[in-house]
Amino acid sequence: MSSQTAATAAPIEHRILRRAEVEAKTGFKRAHIYSLMKEGKFPKALRLGVRAVGWDSVEIEQWIADRLKERA
């Protein structure tokens, strides 16, 4: 029965999140996000243009879920 559930589950939606949305989801400001990225403790930003970056929504959601598991 679990295979049926997996087959009917909605596919994971990959979206590009801009910085403001990442800040809202994590509660962190720009400087802290970039500091964590530099330390390898936060998903890397994707270059969207010369002055634009974004993050994969699935990576951010997984990062948040991992932090919640660590606290439990």
C-alpha cells in the first residue's frame, strides 16, 4: 500500500526563491545567510543574472527540516 501512496504523491515542486523569501522562511538576514553559505552550512545560491541570485526551494525546505530534526 505504501507503493501506491508514493505513486500518487504530488511531485516535488522546485521553485527559485529570491533572498527576501529565503529570509522570511529562515528568519535570517542577508549577512548571516551569506556567512553560513561561506562556511558550507547553508545551500548555495544560484546565479540568475549579473546582480540576481536565488535558491532552490527544495534545498531550502530540506535545510529547514534538517535543522528542526537536530533540535528534536
